[in-house]
Amino acid sequence: MVFHWAAKLLDVWLALTRPVRDVLAGRGRFRDWWRFLPGDMLGRLVMLGCGIPTPTRVQNVSGVQAVLVEDPRVALWFRAHLIPVQAQTLGRYVLSRDPLPPDTLAHEIEHIRQWERFGPFYLPLYFGWSAVAALRGKRAYWDNGFEVAARDRADRESAADRDGVAAWESAAGTGEDETRLRT
Ligand SMILES: [Zn+2]
């Protein structure tokens, strides 16, 4: 009986750590793989827990690898939260009920960078920041520094996209007015 459960646990462990081992077996590009370990495991656990067997797609966005899980079944997990959740990043896993629009993806990509930077300390720091903000009478989510950074990054990137389109169009001699570009 004990062996049976040990074998089951080992199975779960192997399933959860498979992406990490795949990376390790690769070209050693991700020398900081351990920083993603807790987040990736959580992300994978939530994905499997919602009955989703595999991610929708893996995408490289501005040098960051994102594992996108775009599936209505993540609502099961989102419903367990106190605040309404549109998308959520756990390690490199980005969970969303619907296909991610570019600005939301840019926001979540910044959270992947934060996971990379802080590794196992990220979640305690994140919740710590929210707690301190709340204690100071600020808003736990909106005034969390990690969220502020992610919003800034998404704003900057969509501004850069607009500039890029504007520059390309003026170079190509097909100038369009500002309002059109912003739609
Ligand atoms: Zn966020």
C-alpha cells in the first residue's frame, strides 16, 4: 500500500517536473531554470487540476518563453479567487479562459520576468507587497508594485507598437491619421 502511494506520488512528481527536465536536457539556455521551478509546477498543477491535459501553445515573446493555457476550464481555478481574474501567470504558465489579447499578454510576460528574477521568493514578495499596501490603506491589487510594473510594461509596448506602425507607414509613404492607428 505504501509503495502504491509512493509510486503514485512519483508519477505526479515526474509529470509535474517534465517540462523542467526537458529544459535541462536541452541546450542549457535556461541556466536559471530553478527560478521557474515553483511557478512552473504550480502552473502545471493548476492546468492539470482543471482537467486540461496540455498547454494551448508555447510562444517566445521578446526573448521570454511563455506557456499559454487558453481554455475556458481555467474558470474553475479563477472562481476560487477573491477578485475577478482575467489572466494569471504562474512561472512561465499563463492561464486565461479566452485567447490572450496582445496587451494582456505583454502584461503577463512582465510577470514571467518577475518570476525569473525572484524565483521561489516571488509569491511571498507579491503577497507581502499587497499586504503592506492594504495596511497602508492602499489597494492590494492596483497598488502592488509588481502589478504597476506589469501595467507600465504593457502600456510601453503598446505605445512602441503604435510608434513602430507609424514609423513603418511613414517610411512606406502610407501615412494614416493618429486616431486610426490607435484603434
Ligand atoms: Zn498582473
